[in-house]
Amino acid sequence: MGEESIVALIMAPLIIGMLFIGLPWLIFHYVTKWKTAATLTREDENLLDQLHDTARRLDDRLDSIERILTVDNPNWKMGALEAPEGGQNEQISAR
């Protein structure tokens, strides 16, 4: 037997082993990882519900503040948009 036949006898079982053992193991390993990573726990869902409720309440408060400001000064939004470019530093140095 030559060297080529010995290499073929060694390589054939390795290739067959990788195809029938290694590849399925790799596929099942990552399928399991994807399934566990894609789920939210009940604690995560509760936290998301709390955050959604807090965001809704803050939005309601902001709407209330905007309504109050509009009653006091109907043009308050225009004044807020026309703020000086230098910000508060110019106002402080002008005093």
C-alpha cells in the first residue's frame, strides 16, 4: 500500500465523523442557544410593562404642562424656538 491509500484510510473516517457527528452537534448546539436567547422571562415582561406605564404617565404630565403654558402664554413655543445660540453663557455674562 502506498502513502495515498493510507491517507485515504485515515481521512475517510474523519470526514464521515465530521459529517454525521460534528455537523449535527454544531447545528443542535446553536439551535438551543437561539431558543434560549429569544425568550423573555416573566420578570422582563413586568419590567417592560412598568417602563411603558412610566413613559405613558410622563407623556401625560408633559401634555398637562404644555396646556398650562399655552393658557398662560399662547406663543410660548415660538419663544422657546428663538433661544439665543450661545445658550445660558451669554445671558450670564450680560448680567
